[in-house]
Amino acid sequence: MLIKVKEEHIQKGEKCNAEACPVALAIKEALGTNVVHVDPYFDSLFINGSSYKCSMDLTYFVEEFDAGEKVEPFSFELEKINELP
């Protein structure tokens, strides 16, 4: 599934908040869920009990956003790794 991180997600996103960063907000909007945890430092996203792979572009985006640098909207594909029991 293609996830689009829009300017509105960037504006509303919170630095260093795995559940309210722009990526988490975009996933919540696309999937209609509130259970999202973005952890690019461990190369994973957790959504409703499943883990997903973080691309390098996503990792760089979060690092730059958390550092207060200007970031631009982008898109990425969700790639499921596994489901938790």
C-alpha cells in the first residue's frame, strides 16, 4: 500500500513522537487506525499488531524531521514483515 506523507502531516506532526510524527499521522489517515508506532532507528513500523519494514528514505525523513530540518512531502510503500500473535 502506498502511503503519502502530505504537507498537512508535516505541519501537524510532533518531533520525536513515534505515535504523532508525520509518518504516523499519514498511516493513521490511510488505514483508519490509531495504533501506529514509528521506530526508524530499529527499521520498523508497528501497526495494529503487525510490523512493517522502514525504507531508508523513511528513516532519513524521520531523522531530519526530528532534528528540526525542513522536510518535503513524500510517499512510501508499506511492506509487512510479520504479524504479532
